[in-house]
Amino acid sequence: MNKFDNIKKLIVKDQLKLDCGQTISNFPIAYETYGKLNSKKSNAILVFHALTGDQFATGINPITKKDGWWKYALGPGKAIDTDKYFVICANVLGGCMGSFGPSNVNPTTGKTYEIDFPIITINDMVNAQYFLIKHFEIEKLFCVTGGSMGGMQVLQFVANYPNLSQTAVPIACTSNHSAQNIALNELGRQAIMADAKWQNGKYEDSDSSPNKGLSVARMAAHISYLSKDALQEKFGRKLQERDDLKFSFDADFQIESYLRHQGSVFVDRFDANSYLYITRAMDYFDLNKKYEGNLSKAFKNSNTKFFIISFTSDWLYPSSENKEIVIALNSIGADVGYVEIESDKGHDSFLLNVPDFLETLRGFLNTSYERLNEEGI
Amino acid sequence: MNKFDNIKKLIVKDQLKLDCGQTISNFPIAYETYGKLNSKKSNAILVFHALTGDQFATGINPITKKDGWWKYALGPGKAIDTDKYFVICANVLGGCMGSFGPSNVNPTTGKTYEIDFPIITINDMVNAQYFLIKHFEIEKLFCVTGGSMGGMQVLQFVANYPNLSQTAVPIACTSNHSAQNIALNELGRQAIMADAKWQNGKYEDSDSSPNKGLSVARMAAHISYLSKDALQEKFGRKLQERDDLKFSFDADFQIESYLRHQGSVFVDRFDANSYLYITRAMDYFDLNKKYEGNLSKAFKNSNTKFFIISFTSDWLYPSSENKEIVIALNSIGADVGYVEIESDKGHDSFLLNVPDFLETLRGFLNTSYERLNEEGI
């Protein structure tokens, strides 16, 4: 029995042509739902996860036994109130929590795909999740939302399905990966590939995985998720269970110990090849280029109401990049709101208990839902 | 014959007690000089190098055959004018360009020290270089200067030898390593240690070095040396010798290719264990703590004239951290000037052709030299 046997999965029978040119079919999309779909099917929210997230957005993840990644924002009575809304969240294509990814078995060879898995894109991820909406026979979603890579999927979703969601809330994201973003992801990939146990991606048959490389990749990413100020406030130069420096390469400082811990727990729940594929999808993301350098064109056929949220201390997807999306939407007269939330917690703010953010998100969703219902949409 | 046989070295016969408690003696300090020491011995500048620098600050490095690291700032007619000044630059303790470091042979065992080399500090580095000043019988330096870790050495030098230099120019540095700085260095160390070829630091006898890990460490550091804007302007999403994405893990983007190149050329000139030791020394640097949390006390016995330079886009040692040094000096009425240079080139600005920086440095040095000479010092 496989650890993913008891999780929800949609087997997509249809064909899906990927951006790389390959066509897939009969592939699994693992998903979770929270709350109840109302009789009008008007209260559905599709939540997209970020790089290392999965479908278990809240509650206890049955595989990792850890809290869901969006526990502060999503759940009964939370900003995304599952007493009110029906939330669908799927593991992305290329992921490692049950959806079609590099650790799946290739039926034609009987072996796991590993590095022979096709390169996938944000566009492919979104198109794969569209089948879930069809599966639930939802004609119109109330909202699509997500942070970071989840936000990129929001943008791509509206571009691909301009009138499938009443509202869209991309959070702390970008319409195209910057050179620094690509550089940080490439750093992570090179760390994995530098691990002798990666074995050119063919490690499934061997008795060990490139955990050291994956751990280094996670540490690098983690540094980029936090602001300099947040790191300084939380750790500063505090020592780890010692009164003085040990004059060794042990983890003298709490920040060292913290990073090592983040790296080591990550490898228990994530697959190195999935990390390669998903970061590649992020780097390839460029909605501007896809629309001849004019981001506005991506949304010109949509009447979706947008609300964009960024955080002051996010240096990975800074407010300036979020504002480019706001400008593109405004330039075509779209219905768009924007807030920059004051937070010193860096990119991770969207995952953390940041009251201003959570209240703003709650307010937008509840008010929009009431208005759109009143208007009879 | 060793590749370091033909470079200048001072063998320090004296004993030097290190911060870790060990005492060393009969150790080499490799150095280079530029220009001529005048008869009064009043025109000497001691230049301290940064993490991956060495004594070959300008001209062609005889070992690597590459340009010296401070070619824009230092040389005949340059800001640090070697037609006028006598410049001394030494490879730091723990380095790998001829000074006493982990690739030296331990005379008691007949084997290279490698990971058994003592943990060294910025204080130890500075004290080791003091012997060079004694060697040249210089009673008073005209200036001590350096950027990044070089700047930390400037601060430590003045603290240890309060009246040994007329002027001090710390550039783009800090008085104590922040949590983010420690995190980035720890990331580099973990990348090296994750490489199976590192073999717990005992790789000298084997036929290969942890080059992949060291290369990843260099990539991580390189990202931190450049600003987000500089990366975007230089690379953006430009593709590397191709018209379209290749849907593979090749270096599709120029930034990927650039980082891989930076990593691969670095391993030819640098030793992985030296990287561990020197980053450790940087992380341990905390001049505030050494003076009971009061940085001013580090300089209270000094009459050295300070000039501090920072760069607007430096996110590794931002202006705010440089200003803390200015504040500490001002609070004891020290002679201190400060400029923040407008540059989009990030931390690397001090190594690059940034005219405002170079002219400011030239102006400070030449004017100060004239005034101090007129005053008969």
C-alpha cells in the first residue's frame, strides 16, 4: 500500500498538451476540499499552493502530520472561512504529494519517471487543475487565490479562463520571474545536482536520496523568504544553547541551528526531483512575454474582479513587481484593488499570522461575496 | 617546487596567541607591495582584502594569471595611487594564497592541517598582519583600508593599534555580522560540507576536492554581492545562446550560465577549507560585544581620522550598518567623515568601476595626505 492511497485524487482521462510539446492523459491530480459546496455552486474558492506547499492547506496534513501551510488564513472562521466557502486545493503537476510528478511510475517503462518527467510550466499546472473544476461541475468559481507561486497560478488561471472566477487574489507574486529569482532557484537546483546521491536524477532505485543537496537548497530558499530585519529580530547573534563561541564549525548561532533544522525536516516531506521541476516552472513563468510583452493583454477578455496584496519587506517578490500587475490591470480599466501590507516578516508574511493581511483578505472576500450575490451573479 | 615559492612571504618568528586559545609561531604571511616607501616612511597604506581576495590587489596575479581584485581603485594614477603611496597587502591568516592556512603542513604531524587548523578570527588576522608593519619598520601608517571583510579588519586594526595609522577607510562593512550575513555564510559552509568529496575536511590526500560544494557556495555568495536591480539590468530574462526555452535543466537563462561560470572558475583558485575558516571568522566578528556592547569604546583611545563609505544598493552590508560605525565614532568626538555612494551595483560596488566612489576615495586620501604632511605629522 502506498502512502498516497487514502488521499483524494482525480484521475484525468482527458488529454492535456503540455507547453513542452508532450501530451499526457490518465494522470492523477491529488486534491483536498474544505467546507461545503452550496446548492448554487457559487461559493467555491480554488487555492493554489506555493513551491513547497501541497493540497493540505489547513488542518493536519495526513502524510506529514504537520499543520497545513495556510492554517492562519484558511479554516472555519478564518479569513478564508470554510464555514462559508467551499475550498479546493490541489497538489501541483510535478509535485510530490500524489499529483502527477517525477516520482510517478511511467506506465510504458514500469519505472519511475524521475528526471525523464516532462518539464512542466505554470500554464500546465493551471490547465491540469481546470479538470478539477469540471469534475465538481462548477460553472463559476467565487475566487482563485494563492501566494508566491500560488499567485502566479492565479494570474495564469485568469489569463487562460478569463470568466471562470468572479474574483482573483494574487498575493506576493510576480508576472515574470526576475533574474534574482531565477538565480536563487538555480542555486537550489545546483545544490541538489551537486549531491553525488542525486545521480543525474536517477536515485529512486537506490537506497538514498540527495538529502544533503535538497537541504542546502531549502536553506537558500528559506533565507530568501525572510527579511533581513526579521532575521535580526528573531535571531540576531544569539547563541544556541551555549554561553560563548565554541571555536568550531558547530552551530554556534541560533540562526545556523534554525537553518540546519529547516533543511533537515524539509527532506522528510519533499522530493528533490520535484524541487527541480517546480522551480523550473517558476523560472519559465513570464506572462508578459506570452502576451507580446504586454501584460494587459493577458486579462483583456476577463471581467474578474482583482485584489492584489504585497508586503513591504518582501524582497523576493517586492511590491514593485506586484504593482506592475496592478498597472497592467488598471490600463485596461479592469476592476482592481491593491494593498501593500506593512510587515517585517518578508515574503513569508502571507503564510504567517499577520493580522492586517488576514483582515484585509477576509474583508475583501466577504464583502465581494455579499455584493456579487446581491447583484445576482 | 611549490607554486607559492616565488611569492613574497614573511615568516613570523614571534608567538601569536589566537582568540581560540592556541598559540602559533614560525608561520608565513604572504604579501605583496606596490609603489615605494619614502624615506620618512610616511606614505604606507595597509590594504586588507575581502573573503575571497588575496595579496595581489592589482596588476596580474602571478598564481591565477587574472587581474588583481582592486584594479579599479589601486595602481599608478589610480585612487590609491601607487606612484605616491607604498601599498602593502597581505593574504589573511586562514587564506590559501601562501599565508598560514588549512592547506599548510603541520610540522608536528607532517600532514596538512585541513580541518585541524585552528579557528581564526578577524582579530587574529589583524594581529598577524601587524608583524608586517614591524617588518617594514613603519612607525605610523598613512592609511588602513579595505572593503567588506577588509573593512572589518580596518575597524579591528584601529581598535587594536589605536595610533598606528593616521587615517582609516572602512568600506561597505559592518561592526558585527548580522543574522542574515551569518545565514548566508552558513549556507555556503553547508554546501561545502554536503559535498561527499569534502570528507569531513580531509580531502588533501585524495585525488579530488569538494569542488561542486564550493561552487554552490560561491554562487550563493555571488547572488548576495549583486543588487536585484543590477541582476535585472545585466541579465533580466535573457536567454543564453538560444532563441527559446529548451524545456530542460540546461542553463537556458544567461544568469544561470553566469552563476555556473562563477562557481566553476572559483574552485580553480580557492580552497574549500579556507572558505570555511574565513567565513567563520566573519561570522564571529562582533566588535560591539568585544567592547561591552559599546562600539565607541573600541575607538576611544584612537586619534585616527576615519572616512566611511557605503553604497545605496548594498544589501549585504547596507548603509544602515555602516552608519552605526559613524554614530559610534561621532559619539566620542572622533574625526569621522561618511559618504553613501549612489550605485546600483550592490555590495560589489567597491570592487567595480564606480567613478563617484573612486573619486571620493582619491580625494580623501590625497587631501588628507597633504594636510597631515603640512602639519608635520
